[in-house]
Amino acid sequence: MREDDLQRAAMMLHHRKEHLAQGDPIAKPIVMTSAYHLPTVQAGGHFYTRAGNPTWDAVEAQLTLLEDAPSLAFPSGMAAISAALMACVQGGGRVVLPSDGYYVTRVFAETFLRPLGVDVQFLAARDYAAADFAGASVVYVETPTNPFLDMVDIAGVAARAHAAGAKVIVDNTTMTPLLQRPLDLGADLVVAADTKAPAGHGDVLFGHVAGRNGALMTRVSDWRRMSGAIPSPFDAWLVHRGLETLELRLTRMCENAGEIARRLQGHKALTALRYLGLPEDRDHDLARRQMSGFGFLIGMTFADEGRAERFLSRCPMIEQATSFGGVHTSGERRARWGDGVPLGFVRLSVGIEPLGPLWAAIETALIE
Ligand SMILES: *Cc1c(COP(=O)(O)O)cnc(C)c1O
């Protein structure tokens, strides 16, 4: 992480301090209420929880510091993504989406945007670099992609998309605002599933949208209030707690992932290996330029499905689950969902376990 990332992480840990009065709790309370004392509607403040809640305010204050941009909390990554898309799309306009990114984003566009008259176009992340965005109203980027870790040059794509008059949305889930800063690179909106590393403990779904364009963020906030896609105060409290250790967890996760990837290089159990921090990786140079860390995801390709499944079920330190970014190392053979990756491809999400025991468990499970 860079100095300014660390500065933001440190400020986030003290964000409540200046608002505390004598006797206030240091830990953020969970405010479970639907309505607020409202003798008059003129005085401002909270009035109804579909429009605002003090526990979201706290998590939004943290996210606003991390993103260095106004941020709105959502009950899941998909709630944030659909809100950002609904704020930007225009009937008859064209939306460019990755064909190899998060699956549900694609299905959402096909199921709900296409019937509204939106021209939905899918493009592989690798093809964004040479794409013609003329006539597009939204260019939606996911980088590095989940699960294959292909990268898109955000600044380059944003410049060309803006020249064509399109808005740019970036899904930053795989990196978080501490490792990649799409808004600084020209994105209009950033969306993320805080279900993953930001919450970090695998016990809550959450998401956010951040952006510096006031009119656009007002539309996102209007969408949340009118569609009713609001997070629960309890979930917001869990994410508030998770975010306090994000920098610490990410540091360990990225260090572990870097070392494990180095040790996996050339391993005879694998036919291919992807980690953006390896100098041999085809996107390594872009990763160096665009991100301030290489993340915690490793792509391991086994010769076939059986070998991949055997590795996953043998390793005592890999949770077999379809999520990532948590404290526990987890892994999944992605082709079981129909992702366009080799049958033996495993997405490994490296956790915070001490490296020695974790590597020993992985190494033993790799022996045929
Ligand atoms: C998990 C994920 C999402 C969706 O998040 P949910 O909280 O499950 O709705 C969106 N984009 C990416 C890249 C993801 O990994």
C-alpha cells in the first residue's frame, strides 16, 4: 500500500472521534429503529430508516474516507451494482459489460436492462483495450476480473469512454479502495461487494457505490430510497467492525498470497498459475502501474477437474465455498458454475493464517 492508502486507513480508525460528546460510547451503537422523533419536518436530520440511519452513517463515513469520495451503503454487492447501473442507463443507449466478469452482473443486464430497450453488449476484459465505445452510454469495467484475474487499464478506458460520452462504472471488489483507486483513474462510479474483504469474516453481505459526481450520486441515493434496497443497521455495524481491520488483514493476505504464488511457480501438480504479483504474469506490468498491491487471489489450473477437486477436499486449510476475501483461505473450482475457465481452474482466496502452517497444508494436499 502507498503512504496515502495507509493515511486513509489510519484516519478511518479515528473517524468518530471528533463527533463524540462527553459520555458517548466509543464503539458505534447499532441503532435499530424504523422511525425517528419528528415533531416537525423542517428541522432536518433522520426521519425514516429507508432514507437514513446512524449506523449506516458510520460505515459510510469510513467508506467515504477510504474512497476519498461520497459513498452510499447497500445490502449487497449486487444491490450496489444494480443501483449504479439504474442511475446511469438510458433507454436505447448501449451498455458495455465484461463477458468474463461477475456472472450475476451479466444476468442482471440481460434480465432487466435489455427488456427496457437498453442495448447490452458483452466484451472480454482483454478486448476493452481496443474496443470502440462510440454510441455507448455506460462502459462497465471489472478489474482484475473475478475469477480469471484479467486486467483492464482503467485510465485508458475511462478516457476513451468519456470521449464517446459514456459514463464509466468500475467494480473494484477484488482489490478494495486500499489497493486500487478507480475514481482517481477517471471512473465516474465505483461499486464493490463489501461482502468480501471489507467485511472480511464471511458473516454478512454488503456493498457500496462511491463517486464524485454529485448529480449521479443523487440518482444512486434516490434509487436506494425508492427501490428500498437498504442495508440493515446490524449488517452495517458488522461491516463497520470489519473495516477497522481491513488494512491489517489485506497486508497479511497479500503477503501470504505473494509467497504462496512464488512457491507454486513451476509446481508439477499445476498446468498454469496466475498471480498478478508474479513478474511472468501477462498483466504484471499493468498491475504494478495501476494497483498498490497484487491482491490475495491466485488462479491455480490443474490438469483436470478430478485433480482440482482432490486438492480442494484434501487440504485442511481451504474452505470449499463460493466467496472470497475472508480471514480463512478458501477455494473453489469455478467451472462448476459454468465460468469460462479451464475445468481444472481453482480460484484460491488466501486468508490470514500464519504462512508456515498454511503452506504446509497446501503443499501436502498437492502431492498426488
Ligand atoms: C461477490 C461479487 C459481487 C456480488 O456481491 P454480493 O454481495 O454477493 O451481491 C459483485 N462483483 C464481484 C466482482 C464479486 O466478486
